[in-house]
Amino acid sequence: MWRGNDCDLGGVGDYAIKITSASKCSGRPNVVYASDTVTRAVSGLTNVPVRP
């Protein structure tokens, strides 16, 4: 679970939180919340849907 994190990637990282094997954790999925923020990420906060 990712909640309340603030990241600055300096323009060099794709995502602040990149989930790479979601299929392996279907019983306890990775969750990224809207309270997480990122600045200067190439692609954004995360590559998975964000929960409110």
C-alpha cells in the first residue's frame, strides 16, 4: 500500500511507483492512493489505477 508519499524524480524516472508483477499478488494487490504525489516524473505517479 502506498499512501501519503511525495516524490520528486528530477525528470529522469518514468514513474514514482511502478508495479511490475501485479498478477503475482492478486490476493493482496498493490494499492496506490491519490494522496501520493510526484513532480518531474517522465510518465507520472504510477502505472496502475489510483484510488481516492
